[in-house]
Amino acid sequence: MGILDKILGRAKGAAQDVAKEAGDLASQAKETAAGLAEKHGDKVTDAIDKAADFVDDKTGGKLSSVTDKVSEGAEKAVDALKGEAGDAADAATEAADAAADAAEGTKPSA
């Protein structure tokens, strides 16, 4: 066994250790996020709903399709966090995409 094989073996071992540690940290983060969503999720969705109502009030409802989608997406994300963090990321991405699509229709044409 040459020196390069020894170095490669140690590097693989170190990479496996790092991957295991990252997995453990991800699990802890997921549990923490779920706990926070369970404890404070209603506050988050209430704040977003209030912000959406404010925007609707100030714009005369012109952006209500956007604010509705953002509110729905936030609610889905919080609900998903209560269940599983991976679902929350998907829900947040979906909500952001939907809001961006809805906002496209509200931009003035150039």
C-alpha cells in the first residue's frame, strides 16, 4: 500500500465522518424547526396575513392575487414544518414560484 493509498483512505474516512456529522446536525435542525413551527406558527401566519391585508388596503386590492398566494404559501410552509422540514422547503419554493407568477401579471408593460 503506497502513500497515496493511505492518504486516500484517510480522506475517505474523514469525508464519512463529516457526512455523518452533517446528517446529525440536519436532523437537529429539522427537529428545532418543527418545534418552532409548532410553538410559533400561528404568529407567523397571522403576521403574514396582516401584512397582506395592509398591502391590499394600500393598493386597493390590486395585488390581492399575489398577497393571497403568499399567505397560502406561508400557511403551507408552516404546516409542512410542523410535519417535516423537507416538505416545508418544497412548499415555500412552490409559494414563491406562485407569487412570482402572479406578480408577473401585475407589472406594468414597458
